[in-house]
Amino acid sequence: MKILKFWWTSLWNFEMINKSSEIILKAKWNEDVIVVVSAMSGVTNLLIELSEFALSWDKQKISENLLFIREKHLEVLRQKTDWKNIKQIEDEINEIIKNLEIILDSIFLLKQLSNRNKAVILYFWEILSSKLLSYFIKEKWIFSKSYLSRDYLVSSWKYLDWDCDIIESKKILKKFMENVDLKNEIPVFTWFWWWNKWDVYLFDRWWSDYVATLLWWISNASCVEIWTDTNWVMSADPRKVDFPIIWNELDYEVASEFALSGAKILHPKTLSPVQEKNIPVYIKNTFFENSSWTKICKIDWEKWLKWVNISSKWVILTFIDPSMIWAAWFVYSVIKILENENVPIDVMATTETSFSISICEKYFSQELVEKLQNMKNQFKLVIEKDVCKISIVWDSINTHSILECIDEILMISKWAYNKCLTIYAKSDNPDRLLRHLHKNLFER
């Protein structure tokens, strides 16, 4: 058995959903399969916008977005003119949209957009795409059913960006595997949410690959295939670098470092369930299904490959205090405030009298600054905004040659094994700096 995960680019429109269903059926001829899906393209962002429009009660924008979401899914059905049960499917989609509109009305009445409300809104997108794909599969004369992740994955009790309770989820999925007839059925799983009697809890939007590998871990599938709009993991973003190097094989740990450094082909947690038993993960292209791909598996530790990425919109907070004898307490206090505010730390660096932390710009606010400033007397807080993060994964990093390429360096973090380097710096043109670094590292 294998797990097939389809990204939103694989569910772009009628043609892509139809093609994805054909890929699934080809796989089914050889072995049993379980499918995990994302939302159709554009729906995720529209639902995020809807939550904001509901708070400000922009009735026109709400109506426009709801109409677009509804028509986007119904248009797929209309192109499948030979469906006998199209009226039933339309009714189901309309019912889902109606329920979403009721929830938006309640947000307007409460005048509150909490994480709980956001979670309730965002879970709608995957229900629609999973139903559509399941219908396409059934129309090709193989039974398929849409399964909601809420019934099988147990949350660690956070409304947004939750982790999975592996032990409890494994118990539930084990019962599912014992009762489902995979010989005569193709299950299509949603990936985004779980709920109890009252609340909805969500993975963040990049975690669907993690759900796919989690299903493997529980079901003991032979491999995981992630179907997206690219065939390979490369040495840099091909939209920004002219001649990126293609990696046909990657070690699990290297691929994880790539993901943490900004390669959005995988979520950083994706590989943890499969790494222990050396089960391969394949990155495949729905648009060119017969082309080559990147295989992620266990390979020689010394044969680390290379990656460079630059991301923008970072903030560095530096805490300066000459009396750092109480540094342990000071650092703990900062981390505690950030934890209470749900602000993740990316990198930390220390000196004898100071320490610096980097956070994503979206988590930065004046309220956070005030809470940090009130925790202790007589220290200086220095804030650097509009910072770029440079991430490098390499088999043997020559730090000096890299630093020579960067003008205004603010903070550096280096892995002890000399294979990962993170630099925070100021740059007027991050894309040009990325091309310069890539040429320096790979094209010499």
C-alpha cells in the first residue's frame, strides 16, 4: 500500500482534478492506496480574507468571496456533464457554503475574531476538495469515500498550528485500517483539522504532507508520494536563480534542513514519521507524471547536498545588560513572554553582556515590545526590522567565503558539524544577493 498526497496545484481545476484521479487509479492497479488532499487553488487565501471581512463586516466582499468559492467548485461539476448525480453533489456543496455563511454571521454579531473562530472558518476548504476528488474517482467505477481527519487525528489542544497526539491517533487509525476494505475502496482524507464536541483544531496550512507520512507510519505503507507542481528539490528557488542544481536523492536530515530553511515543497515535520524505518518519500509532478523526481531516503551522512535560500520580513530583538550574571533568568523571562504570546523563536545568539533572538515579522507588535520592556529594569532593547534570513545547507561550509558576499551582517548561527549556516543581514536586493551566493557556492 502507498500514500498519495495531492497539493492544491494538483486540484487546480477540472483538468487537474481529473488528471489526479487518473494517477490515483493507475497506482491502484498495482497496490492499495490512501489519498490525502489539500484545498483547490486560491480557496485557502479566500477563506483567510473572509475571516477578516467578517470582523469588519464588509458584506460585499463576503458575498463576492462566497460566490467565488461556490462557483469555483460547481464549475468543476458542470464540466463533467455525464454525471447522473450532479444535483446531489451541488446540493452538498451549497449546504457547506451555507454553513460557512452562518458562521460568518455569528462572527459579525460577536464582533470577535478569535483563533477559535478562524479555525472554524478555515476547516471548510478541504471538505469541498476531498468530496470533488472522491466523486471523480467513483465516476471511474472504483468506489471512493471522503474521510474527515477530525475522526482519526487527535489534537494537542491548540486552535491553530496544533500538533498531533500520536499515541491516541494511532489507536483510532488502527481501528480504521482494520475495518476499511482497501481492495475495493480508495479513501480520500482531509488533512487540516480535528474537533471535539465543541471546538475545531487545525494544523497550519503547510502540514498536509505531515498527515500523509503520519498515515503511513500508522498504516505501514510502502512509500509516500507527494504530488505537486515540481519534480525535484533544488539547490535554490528556480524562480530566483537561473541554473539551480537538481537533487535526485536527498537524505532525510538534509531534506528536513531544507524545509526549515524555506523550501516549501515539504513541511519540516513531514519526514519524522517515516525516517525511523527508511521509507522513501517521492516528490512528483502532477503536470508531468512520467518525468523524473526527487527521492528522499537514508543515504550516506557524508554525502550532504546543498541548498541556499533568502527570506525577508524578519525582526531581531537584542537585549543588552552589562550585569548579565542573571543571564539564565533573563533569557528564561524573555522566552516565557514569547511562549505566552505564541511567538516562536527562530535563532538565538549570545555574547557576554547580551543576547539576540530572531522572530518572523508577523509576530512582532508594539504590545510585545511593551511586555518585554516591563519584565526587568535597566536593560537596553535594540530592535532591527526589515531583516533578511540567509539559510545555507552544505557538505562543508567555507564560512569566510560566504561572509565576504554579505555587506551588513547582524547575526550568525552555525551548526557545530559545519553543515548548516544561518545569517541575518540587511540587503536592499535579496534576490540579487541570492543569485550572487548561489553562483559563489555552486557555479565556480
